[in-house]
Amino acid sequence: MADRGWAALLRLADFRLLWIGSTLSALGSQLTSLALPLLVLDRTGSPTSAGLVATARLLVFYAAQLPAGVAADRFDRRSVLMVADAGRAAALAGVGVVALTRPAGALWLIVGLMSVEGMLTAVANLAATAALPQLVPEKQRPSALALGHAQGNAVQLVGPLLGAALYRLHPAVPFALDALSYAVGMSLVLSVRGRLGGGGRVSSSVRADIALGLRFVARSRYLLLMIGWSALMNFATAGIGFVLILVVGRQDGGLSLGVSLTVMAAAGLAGAVLAPRFHAANEDRLIRATTALIVALGVAGALSPGPVVMTVCTAGIAFLAPIIVVPKNARLYALIPDELMGRAQSSLFLIGGSLYPFAALATGWLVERGSPSLAMAAHAGVLVAVLVITMVPQFQRGTPVLTVPPAVENTER
């Protein structure tokens, strides 16, 4: 059962420390997810400026992925996490100061500070992802990944609304608390006793290290299929979520959308709780069956894209997603050696997420030129392609453990 599995996980002292730190950081980020655009709107009165801050941060976050993977392998991961948390604490504290003092050029200060925060978040995420095998035995990794999904959905349930309330108390408060969450996270990382990995053999240049990670991924048909699977799944599910926003958000000033998003987060939390129970020897069959159910939900949304049906469809997908994602991500840890974990994971994340930023744009175009039904039908078609990938033999369990390319043996620290 998930609760027993999570209780056993949290008895691992080092894992517990990092999990508490990541939970606080995730909650802090959710506190500012609504407060940040509100701050920019209050200071500039421009929705475009609010979008500029979010876009700049996202672009930097993605651009930093491959170098961040190198950092997670090249340097001690404990040090990487501490530096990233210290930098993020300083950046969010800086935004809080901007909220207090209202200096000239506030918009560009916020853009710069949030871009730094986005870059360091990419670094911290990859270092923490790469460190997981050092903290958790193989049999417990699915439970650890499911706990991460549960954490994300839980903070989404309370974080944004709490952040908006704190912003009304004073605009600087959410940013100060977010900065504090990173500072506490840094102290918790410092308390970890075991090694987190990293600091292994590397090439003489960052470019060579990045190329080595990309070559490692390119040598595996499974990892290449995983990239295609991730890219299409992320695109389709993000697009379906945007259809929900377009369909439901027009009603009653957004109140119904708030309810729908709360239902979706609660469903994702429930799915994460149940996901470890489904981890079994026949997980490939489970993944295909679950993907087929997701396709069916997409088709249902295309046939009747009303508010209630769309809420049910998106909540159903949120519930089913951890059942698929947890075993797939757990399998990656068995395939990738520790000395390449950061670089390989960064390659998978960057390329696998490459279509995600375009999901809202494509969905909006389909809705505007056609209808919500057309957009849902298109995304259901993408999900059919995802289902086909799950049937490819090289994508199924039993893929052999990959070896490090010989080039690593000839490099110097």
C-alpha cells in the first residue's frame, strides 16, 4: 500500500530531509505562482509584461537543462543543491525587495531575478533527480516517484490561493516566504549525511560533456522511444488542459475553472497515492491499458467538450498519469549509470518536453479556427500515437542496462 510504502521511505533519514526541503520549496513556488503576475500587473498595468516575465523564466529554464545536467554529474550534488538553493533564495528575496521599494525599472529587475531563479531551478531539479538512487533502494523508487507526484498535486491544491491571500496582506510576503523556503531547504541539504553522487569523471569542456550525454541517449532505442513518448504525451495532456481552461474559464468569472482545477489536482493526488500499488511484473500491459483509457477520455472530450465532461476527462487523465509515469521513470534509474545520470536525464527532459511550450498555442489556434471538439480530436489522435509507441517491443520491460560510452574512459577530471 502507498501509505506503508511512503512511511518506510520517510524512515530513510537522508531522503526525508531532502523530501521536506523539496516540499517546502514546491509550496513556496506555488505561493508565488499567482503573486508574481499580480505584482507585475500592479506595477505596470500590462498583461504583456506579466507574460514577458513568465516567458523569460521558462526560456531560461529550458536553455539551462543541458548545462545543468553537466553540473549534476561534474560536481558534488550536495554542493550543487546548496548553491542553487542559496541563489534562488537571494533571487526571490530580491523580488520581495522590489515589491517593497517599487524602484524604477522594476519590470526588468523582476525579469532578471526570475530568470536567475529559473536557471537555478533547472540545476536543482536535475541534481535532485540524479541523487535519488543514492538515497532510495531500487525497490522503493516507484514509491518515491509517486510521493513526488503526490507532493506536486498537494501543493497545487493550496499554494496558489494561499499565495493570493498573502499577496493581499502585502505584495512582498509570498516572495519572502518563498525565499525562506529555499533557505530552509539549503540547511536541510547540509544535514544530509550520505553521498548524493556527482563529481565523477568528466570531459575537458562542458560541450564535450553535453555531447557525451546526448550520444548515450542516442545509442538506446528505448531512450529514443521514451523521448518520443514523453514529447507526445506532454503535448497532448497540456493541450487538453488548455481546452479545459478555454471551455470552463469563460463561465462565472472563472469560479468554475477554479473548481475544475481543484478537482484535477485532487484526482492527480489520488492517482499518485494509488500508483505504487500497480507496480508489478506486468507493468507493460498496465501501461498500455492505462494509455488506452487516456485515449478514451480524449475521445469522450472530443465528442462532448462541455464543462462537466471536460472536467471529468482532465481529472481522469490526471488520475491515470502517475500510473504510467512512475514505472517509466523508475526504469530510467536502472538503465542510466550514475556518472551520466544528470546529463542523460537533462537530455530526456529537454527533448521530451520540447513540444510542451507549443501546446497552448496550437490548441488555441484549433479552437479559434474550428472548435473545442476539433482540438480535443487532434489531441486524442496524438494520444493514439502514444499508445502505438507503448506497443513497440523496444519500449517494453527487459531492456538491457546500458553501458557508458567508451569516450568516458579517455577523459580527465
